[in-house]
Amino acid sequence: MSRFDYVKYDQTAEDLQRIAKGYTRALEGIILGLGQGRAQSLALTKLEEVYMWIGKAIRDEQIKRNGSAELQEERNNG
């Protein structure tokens, strides 16, 4: 298994992802309400990065917890 493989989340990982998505959406709403400009743009970019890294951490924790994870073959692009 490669660190670049997409894996199917188990229920625990799905629950964590759902919680993370809720928090990031809430923060997105706050950021969007602050007005346009460089600060807003950077904040949204950083929020996207946070969400991406949370997903990676959830993936890695699932693999650590289970010893492996089922791959999402439909997302494999070679």
C-alpha cells in the first residue's frame, strides 16, 4: 500500500470526517462573512489545507488502527 492510495473509510473514519466537515463548513461561513480580500482568500486556502490534512490523518489513523485498509480501486488513476 502506498501513501498515495485512496482507501475506503470505515465507520469510525467516516464519523470523524463528517465531524471535521461540519467544523470546516462553519469556519467557511465565518470567513465568507468577513468580506472579500487577500485575508479572506488566504484564510479559505488554509481552511482547505486543514481539511485535506485532517483527511490524511484520518486515513493514516485508520490504517494504523486496522493494520490496513480496503483500497478505492475506482479512484486509482495508475
